[in-house]
Amino acid sequence: MRMQILSTLVLTVCFFPAVAHTQYIPNPGEDYLHVMLNDPVGAELIAYDEAVNEFRKLDDPSPFARLAHYQEWRDRFRKVIGENPHAKFVWEAKSKLLSLYNGLEEFDKSQALLQELIADAKTTDEKIRWQNQLGTVSRLRHQGTQEQRDFQMSQEAFEKAHELYLSLSSEKQSGYAGGNQIVALCTAATTARESNDHEKSATLFRSARELFQSSPESAMYAVSVGYGLEIITELEMNQWIILKRDAESLKCLEILSTLPVSRWPPSYYAQQYAERRYENINDSTGFQNFVSQWLDENAVDERTPILTARLAFSYFRDGQYDKALPIHETLREKHMADFRRLEPDAFRNGRGGHYESILLNLNQIYLHQGDMDRADRMKTELINLLPESPFTRAWSEPEFSEDQPEYQPPKQASYLLLRIFLVIVGIIMILWGLYLARSKERKK
């Protein structure tokens, strides 16, 4: 694991974004490069950048070479910072050192350094940035140690960052800072979910969603790094479902159902909600009531046939054939083209998919009703449409064929075997008689 991280350590800055400004601000007309060269820490920063550029020119350096390179600069930065704690560019050097610690997975050192940076931060923006990074680092360390201390530190850091962000005036709540907060809240919510703290997870996802909805600028930044309203709301909904908080989870479903642009249509999320809320706890009646009402009250979309089929299958499993049959028949008669579009692999591969289950269930319902003609038509359609279905293969085997005659052994062969058996028995009896006759003669 360490070598994998080290091999891409040069990209560490992408995971732990570099700060947007520096601690040292040169005076007007001051030669910045000259100031750096005459500062021991600044000179080391220049040397580090040059060393990184030279290292990048190497032709596929080994992981061990990378390890040695980064360890060397970790040690050099620690030394120069320790010897020059009040130099002009200490803050920038600590930022570099933090990236090296992270890349080397020395997260305990990252935690200590971040706490130091938080204590020294001069602005709320800086504190928010370092608190978010402390939360991320502690989460990574918790994944390895599973220690409650790291989990607690991660949660507290993210929550503190959010508290600090809310303390800023609206003028200072930039889109960049808000977007980072959305990402941080989602990370904290994910950590809580992984630790089965679903209450905290749901609350944090809700905070991220509300911030997304309240700030278009923050939302734009969050979307740019992969955190959209749809995915955040779905994650929040799932946590409320686990907690059986119907009001909150249904509010999320309503948001997901009214998005102007989304990855999935409303019926998809209705299906996800119904299955997780009811089917996962074997509440088929709750599932049927919810889905039936949803279908009555909401517009048809491209995945409505799937949701309708799930309702029909639930009725079928419960033996409610009077309700299952008309839905199955409608799906077969009017929506086969929809299933071809929604599940092309099933038709291409000749097996699987919802349409296979529709035909199988219809076959069973018709058999239950004694309607053999319709049952046979369903079987024939399945064999022709989905030839690779395991049910098709079973029906095609000779032992499953209704027309296969019962096996009868040939009469000639049976008669011949009987004659051979009788001859063998006769020979045995003759030999046994000869044996008894000779035994009597010897006794005389």
C-alpha cells in the first residue's frame, strides 16, 4: 500500500490542495526571489522545487528511489524549520512538509502539524482550511488504525470547520470556501456512516445538501469536484431510511423526483426508497401500498415499467394472482420494447432481465388457473425470445418433454437374458447333484 501511494506522491497536492496564498507578503518593489534566497527556509524551498523538477526527469524511477527522495526532503524541511522557527517562509515550508507526511502515510505527524497550523492561523479562512485537512487526515488514519481517537478527531475537525464557515459574514462566504465545506461535510458524513453512526451521517449529509441548495456559487464548485445535489440527497435519504425516519427520507425522495436534470428518473429513486424501506425488512404490504400509490400519483418516466414490474413480482410472490396477473399481462402486451431498451444485455445474451420473470410468472399463474394453452404460449415465447435462459434449457431437455415416450426395454433382449439366467441356474443344480452323489459313495 505504501509503495502505491509513494509512486504517485507527486499528485498528493491534488488530494490535499495547496493553499491559495502565502504567509509572507513581500513589500512593494521588493525582489521576492532575492528575499527567498537570503532566507534559510526560503532557500530550502527553492532547492526543493529544483530537486522535484530534476526527479521528474528521471526515466521511471523505482518506488524505493521515490521513497528515499521524499524521506530526504521530509527530513530536510523538519531540520530547517526547527533551526529557523521564525524565518519568513516557515509557513510555506510547513505546507510542503504536510504534503510529504501525507504521502508517506505518516498521518500522526500530519495531525500534530495541522494542529500547530490551526493554532497559528491568523484568519478564519486559514483555520477552516486546516480543520478540513485535519478531518481528512484523521479519517485516513482511522481507516488504518480503527482507533476511536482518530474517528473522533476527524468528526470534530469537520464540524469545527463547518461552524467556522457559518460564523463568516455572507460577504466572506465565498463559493470556493462553501464548495470545500460541502465536500468536507460529505466526507465527515461518510466516515460516520462507515462507523454505523447513521444519525450523525444523515445530519451531516443534510447540512451539505442545505448548503448546496442555498449557495449557487458553492454548488458550482462542489459539482466541479464530483459532489452534485443528486448524489448528496440520495446518500442522505439512505441514512434516514435506515433510521426509519419517513418524513426526512420522503423529503429527500421529493427533491430527487423534482430535479430538472438528473442521472436517474424519479421512478428509479422511488424503487430504491421502496426496496430499502420495505422489502429489506420483508414488509411486502408496505412495499405494495407505497409503489401502487406512487404510480397513481406520479408521471410516467422511462423506468416506470421497471417499478411496475417490481410491484407485480411482489404480488406474485405473495400469491396475490388476481392483482399480479393483469399487471403482468399489461407489461407483456405493451412494454416489451421498453424492456428491450432498458435491459438490452438480457435480450442480447438470451437470458435474464425483468421480461424473463414476466413470462415465467405468467406461465405459473396460467398453470395455477388450469389454462394450459396460455401457459404453453408463455413457455414457447420464452424459449424463442430468451433461448439461453436456464428455464428454457430445462424445458428443452428430453426428461422435461411432455411428448417423450416412457422408456420400454426391448422384449427380445429381455427374453434372451432370461434364457441365459435359466441355463446358468440349471448348470449349478447339476454340479450340486454330482457333488452330493460322490459324497455318499465315499461314506459307503
